[in-house]
Amino acid sequence: MAMPINLDPVLTSRIKTAMGQLNQWRPDLAAQITTAVENAHAQAMQVAQSGTLPPGPLATHSLMLAKSALTNDADAVVSSLEAGIIINIGPDGVILGTGKWEQLDPGWIEAFAVFLESLLPIVGGKHNFVNSPQTITIPNQVSIGIAGDWGTGEWRTVTNPAPSTKVGAAMAKLNPHITIHLGDVYYSGTANEEQHLLLLLWPPGSLGSFTLNSNHEMYSGAKPYFDALSQPPFTQQAGCSYFALENDNWIIVGLDSAYFSEEGELYMNGALFPEKFPNKQQAFLQDKGEEALLKKKKVIVLTHHNGLDDPGLNTNALFQQVTNAFPNNAGPAYWYWGHQHLGVVYKSQGAANVLCRCCGHGALPSGVASVLVDSPGVIWHEKDLAGDPDIPKRVLNGFAMLTLDGPNIKEAFYDENGAVAWSST
């Protein structure tokens, strides 16, 4: 017997209340968000009614059922959907289904509720941005594990564990000196989620761990995220969302691409600073770029948000902000990001031939991304099926490992089972 999905009535009430207050307090922002909600709803209706893919890019999952929550499912989108079904796979690999963490998972409305509340000064508000970046000396021979979008926790069973559990265990087995999370704790980076889905579960490096800010953590105004930076295993960040790790040959710069991202776009498009208003974070990156040129070091940049579109054919505003911070607008040698739930190695980009990698496939289930297949901008992408009995169309999740040995670097992408999926020296 088919089981319908349903929306949490407490969350729907919170969404209605917060949206009403936002309309009174910031009507321009409310109108921008309403337009995004309408567009996402049109996509949800098309998927639910016909099973076909909407034209253009898919809306963020946090918005897909938002109008249904605001209107008591007036268009019967929710009531027409069954629990645990997969309807289609988006071009970016997003699973258009109703299962946990899929595009039509009713749990995503938590993120929308928390996001709206964070925009209200009485209920929410952002954490103040912290400008106390640490520069930490690391060994010349060091291994670094990197995973993005990992904060789901264990949502399955001992016999069929969640991808994040497998990824964390596979990373820990390699005993990295440093581990870095590229951001996203789900659904919305609340205090409970930061505590139980990141702090208590993240595989610590023997020399330390670091974590980046993200759009989902901004939905809580980043308050729980910044609180997490004063707790193990992330205490070396000293409460700051950007930092540098440095040895005789390399400078690794972790940046906050979420805090200054546009609220009305649900923080989906990365930014290091508000447009035309460079800040201390940008100056920090510039200083590291100049130091690298002077001391003949190479720079690895880490952000949550992507600097390229999925097929690796077009740069974006974040790409310009990052590369323009370097002498001659050259950019770093390497750039790792998450945000898109994909594992991708791109061809070099820009004047400095920046080697860009997407490592956002740490936990969320995704299918084969058709936009990556045969793209001239892509060297490798994870497309092998995971053999998941619950989600047969899911591709393998995974993480990356960097091994620095003096001036030399070895890169490797590992899948959730601990096998090397791609490597380069």
C-alpha cells in the first residue's frame, strides 16, 4: 500500500508566521523570496504531475515544497506524492524523489523555516563576522582528508549504513594528519545538528581539523556554526571561519564563501565580500597570494561554494573574487569546493591554470550527472553506482586526500568503500 508524504504542521506554522513577519519588516526581500518559492513550486508541480524534468536549472531543495507549506498544499503537490519513490534524475545528478535527502524530501522545509526566522531581527539575525584568522604551521610532509556536504549523520542501519558513515570511516582508516569539512550540516545547521551531525561524528585529524561555513549553516544565521568553532575538533580556528595552513612550500587558505552570499538567493551563490566592498577576508587572501609569490610557494584555496558551473565551462563571480585577490589576477594553484553534491576533477582554468575540484559528494545521495558526461571541461567525475539496495540509482559518495611532500603533491579521490577512484601526482 502506497504511503503519502506529509509536511510537519509545526514547521508549516513557523513558515507562515515568519513569512508574514518578513513581509511587514523587509517587503523587498520577502518579494524576492516569494518569486523563488513560486519558481520552485512550478518545478515541483511538473515533477509530481508528469515526472518530467523542468526546463533550466533545478531550484534548491529547501524551496521545492515551500509553497505547499504556505498554502496547506492547495495544489495537491504533497498529497500526490508517495513516500520513498524516485521520479527522475536531474542533469546535475539531483535525485527527484521523496526519500531522505532527495529533492522532494519533506524534511527540507525545516531549512526554509529556519532560514526565514534567521532574517527576522527578534527571532534570528546573523552571528557577527569574525576577523581573527589563524595561520597555522603544518609539517612539510602532511596528509589532508577533505570531504564536503557531509553533515547528515547516521540515518540508516548498521547493515546498510549512511554514505556519510562510510565516508567518515574510510577517511579515518587512512589516518590523515588534518581533516577538513567543506561545509553543510543538514537540514539547516541548527545547534543540535552541529553537535550531533558534525562535532560528535567528524573524523579528526591527528594534527587538527577545520570546517568551513556554508549556505545550510547560514540558514541558522551561522550562530551554531561559529559556536562549533570553539569546540573540539575545530578549536584551532579560534572562532574564525577563514584560516591558513602553511609550510615551506604550500599555503592552504580556507575561506568563508557563505556569510556574504545573497540572502534573497538563500546563500546559494558564493561570495567572499559584498559586491564592491572588499573586506578583511579578501585582504587576508591577498596577503597570502603575495607571500606565496615572494616565497615561491603554491596556494590551495578551499571554499564551500563552487567557482565554476557543473560542466566546468563557465566561471562565476566567486571565481573572479578569488582569482583577483592574487598578483596579476592569476589565482591559486589548486581550488577545492563542495556545495554541488558531486565528485569532479576539472581541466585547468584561467590565467594561472587553476586546478579546480568539486568534493561535495561526502554524504547526500545523487545519481549520474548527465551534464558531466562527455563535458570538455571535465577530466574525471564519480559516476559508478554504489550498489545501494535502497537507492539503486545512487552513485558512490566519497572524499579527497591531499599528500604534500615538500614541493610535491599527490591528489586522490576515494569512494565511500575506501577505493581510489582517481589520482594524480
